[in-house]
Amino acid sequence: RLSLSMAEIGLIGILGAVAATLSCLAWGSMADRHGSVWVMRIGASLGLVSIVLYAVAPSVMFLWVAAIVVGVANAATDMGLASVISEQVPQEERGAAVAGLNALTGARGMVAPFAAAAAIQAGWLDLTQALLVCAGMTGIGTVMYLRLTPSGAPRPWRSMVPSLPGMGGLKQAMAGRDGLDEGQLGRIEAMINSMTPKERANHQLINGSR
């Protein structure tokens, strides 16, 4: 549509690859702090934005921006999916999960371009319409990501107390509540606030000497 040269097309690919590479470390750090599902949500949202940018781009500079957004979005989604597999899939099933993910990703990479090209060639869609269809499908995926409940989300603090080092004796007190004074509650709250997301998801990681 914009009659790009091969050099301009190549530059778009390079920009996307560089953006993905540079953003991987940042997304990994964010996944550690906020959880993998949070990263996947951001990645899916950015992916939707990038497709819309491609669809409406009036100039090659818009395509450059879209390529950078695509790279950042792909890095976030890939990092988030890898983290979800690591966090939520049992160790003995992780190999199969990774293989399935790679198979689906490869199938998407083959089927989606072929289907879009066939639809354009048949005259059912023009390029902009095909991209907007892709944006709609990405939007559905984004909504599905937004509806995910992170398994590593912080649990209500009262349900966590019996799992904390040195707090096992408070299990009965938690049921009646009368056995806890304000000092104990403050100590418990401070302990929970100091926990990392991974420790909140798996109390066995907690170092009792802290």
C-alpha cells in the first residue's frame, strides 16, 4: 500500500527484533515483581495497538513505530507465557507444555499469513481490512488475558498466617479472632508486606530466620 522498498521493509524487521531483544530483561524483571499474567496482559494490549497502527499507517515512520511496539509486545507475551509455564505447570509436564506452546506459535506463524494472503488474493478483504480482522482476534485474546486470575496473586492475609514461620500456633486464634491483640496483628501484617510475590505464592520459599 505504501510502496516500500526492500530496504525499508528490512529496517522494519530490524527495529522489531531490536525492540524485542532490549525489552526482554525489563519484562522479566516486571514478571518477578508483578506476576507473569500481568506481563501477558500488557503484551497482548500492546499487540492490539501495534496491529491497529499497521492498519492505519499513513507513512513509513508509522510502520517503524508499529514495528517497535510489536517487538516489545512479543517480548512481553513470550516472557509471560514462559513464566506461566514455569510457575503453574508441574515440573514433569513442563517439557510437553513448552512443546505445545512452540507448536501453536509455529502453526500461527504459518496459518495466519497464508489465510490473510488467500483472503486478499480472493478479493474478500483488502490489506487494511485483513489487519483489522487480526486486530479483532487479538482483542479477543486480550480480553481472555484480562480475565485470567494469576495463581500467584496474594492470598487474603488471614489465610496466609498459619503458613508463616512461627505462626502455626495462631491457627486456632485466627478462627476465633479474639485471641489476637493489635501487636500481633501488626507483626503479621509487616511479615506479609515484606514477602515477595513468589513467597506469597509458595510459603515454603520463606526463610524463617528473616
